[in-house]
Amino acid sequence: MPQTPPTTGLTHRLVPSPAGRIHLVEQGTGPLVLLVHGFPESWYSWRHQLPALAAAGYRAAAVDVRGYGRSSGPGAVDAYRMRELVADNAAVVEALGEESAVVIGHDWGSPIAANSALLRPEVFRAVGLLSVPYSPRGGPRPSEVFAGMGGDEEFYVSYFQEPGRAEAEIEPDVRGWLAGIYAALSGDTMPGPGLPDPHFVTRGGTLRERFPAGRLPAWLSEGDLDVYAGEFERTGLSGGLNRYRNMDRDWEELAEYDGAPITQPSLFIGGALDASTAWMGDAIKAYPSTLPGLAGSHILENTGHWIQQERPEEVNRLLVDWLNSLPA
């Protein structure tokens, strides 16, 4: 059974932000490291990193992104634009009494972290990206790209676009849906070669139909799943899904950053079994020009999408070594 780290030493805070409030959990003292989760997760996805970073001499703060957990969840879809999420991150740094921070993100948290460094370089002095590589703004409109990915099937990002559609699938059994998506993208429980890809939906079907049935991933205990399910049963998933519904707006609003590199010190960690690593292989190859401050690009074998939960010790070591190498 996976071992859940102790919760002693964690401090919960609510701080003001453009969203209204942001909930965060912090541990340790020292230079600030802001941890930004993805979909469908929460601050809890960093439960293994908080004590490790604190022990290494850092003030680690894991946020609930707006629309998640105890953070404010604005009702308007366009309230989840990238610029708004970057503003939340900057507000958290200020609310914690700091002038700058290292920002580290996983899944959607990765592009949120990357854009935080890109749009607010005076605040975010370094950026760590987990699972989703950095790819500068450019190319065709995102919705057009995703619409062409599925062929006879529908890519999950396109499926998420219509408000209420995915929610109707998830709402009757939030806990079961979460267990399914965690298993579908985890290295030890994802569907094997030749089985239907859980990133796609049969026309008129649901994602749930593609999820594997049976055991939980090795990194996820029943208690961990209870934590996630308890949050989403209370808040719903519209806040998280609204991030997907702003990709075209972001493409329009961030046009001035077309092709822009991130010049701060950076780090990338991905899973060898994560579809994001395969789909965005060209983005990783472009790192010499898009991430000129890159200290390392690490691909962990036998690892899926939930990288900091699947391989916490290895991820912690890579993060701490990188943080320790940064200029003071």
C-alpha cells in the first residue's frame, strides 16, 4: 500500500488574489517555491514534495488553483484565462511577503508556471515543469489542432470544450471517475498497447468508457482518493474544466509572446509512459532555443503522468538538486 506522508508541520492559509482568495498549504522556511497542480488534482498532489523541500531549506507553498479546493471559483468561463491564473500566482507571492519565487507546475500547472515566468519574470526567477513540456505560443488556433487529432474519435480536449458536457459524465460518480482517470494515466495501471486510448472519446460516448477497471495505481491509497473525491464532490469540476475552455482565448491574448523563450533557469521532468512526452517530443527537442536556461531534461522510465506522486523520491531529488544549484 502507498504510504501517505504525515500532515504535521503543514500550514493552511487563505490569501487574497484577483480570484478572490487562494488557498495554499505551506511548509518550511527559506526561499519561496510555489507549487502549482494540474487537472484533476489539488494542493494535495504535492504532499510528498512539501516536507522534502522544507527539509532542504525551502519555503514550499502548494496552491489550490482558482476553481479548486478552498480557493475561489469564479462562475464565468473566461475567468480561467492564463493571464488570470498568472495574476493569482503573483498575488500569492506578494501575500506571503516575498518579492520573488521559484515556480514549479505539473500538468496544467506546467503551462501556468511557464507563463508565470514568461509574463512576470521580475517575480518568478526560475521555473520547473513536470509532465507537460514548454511549447511557446504559435501555430494554428488550438481548437483547430485538437479537432484534427481524433480522426473518427474525439480528442479529450475537444470533448471538454462544451460547458456541462463532461460535468454530466462525472457528476453521478465523482470518486469513481477520478479513480478511473488516475488509473488510466498511471504507469502501472494504464491500458496496454493495442487497447483503446483513454485520451479519446468514441463519438457520442464518454471518457469513462475508456478507463481501466480494477485496482488503484500503486501511488494512490483509498485515503488519498477520499481526499481528492471529497474536494471535487464539494466543488464540482467546472473550475478545472474551464481551463481547457480558454485555450483559444489564451492564444489570442498572448499573441505578443509568439515564439517567446523562457530565459530564467529551468528544469523539465517527464514520464516515459506519459502521452504528453510522446505527443510533445518536438517541444522537448526545441528546448535549446525555447528554454535556454535549462539545467536538465529528465525522462523517468516506467512512469506515467502523475509523476511527482508516482516517483516522489526521484522527483524530490531532482527538484532539490536543481533548487540548490540556483543563484541565491
